[in-house]
Amino acid sequence: MRLLLDTHIWLWSILIPEHLSLRVRRALRDRVNELWLSPVSVWELTVLSAKGRVALNEDVTEWVPKAISAMPVREAPLTHEIALETANLRLPHGDPADRLLGATARVLGLTLVTADKRLIEANQFPVLANR
């Protein structure tokens, strides 16, 4: 499976893995699966860190490269095609990060790993639900 990690799933997998369901933990550990991370998630982390909503033990600019090397992920590109695909999504909210992650999943044929009920129930792209 080719798995695109929602921002919170990426963070939980490193900071608080007990928030992940057994099914998701197994999927993330399975070397057969490809793990993908969007630059949108890194951007979202910088915003959350600046607002004090995510506490890291070091500056975000130092933390991210270490986190990526500790949990190797493929970098999902952010392309014009992905940006345009956001117009075709029917999501119950306008969160730009969620729209870009959903469009990335659709365009690249990835399964979004998320605990976000709104994204799970949207039925707009394949999802591995953290339940």
C-alpha cells in the first residue's frame, strides 16, 4: 500500500504512538508499504508550532529533518495538478491543508492515513482510518 500520512498521524507516530490504532501502527511498520509525507504537513507543523499548539523538544527547523530520517518517508510533490484537483473535492470544510492532502492522495493514487472523521466520511479518496 502507498500511504500518505495526515499531519497528525505523522506527528503521533513519532511523538505519541499510543494514539495510533494497532491497525495503523502495523501498516506504518510494514516495510511493504510506502510511506509518503506532503510538504503541506511540514508547513502545517511550522504553523502549529509557532502558535504553541504543538510542543517540540527543539526548533521545528531542526526537528523535521531528524523526524524524516528517523521515519523515512517519500516526499509527495506539490504540483499544479494537485492544486487544481482541490477544486474537484467535496469536503465538509475548507481547511486548505486537508484539501491539499486529499488532492495529493487522489492525484498520486495514495491512501490517506487519518483520524479525521470528516476526511474519512468524505469518500473522496482512499483512506486508512485510525480507529
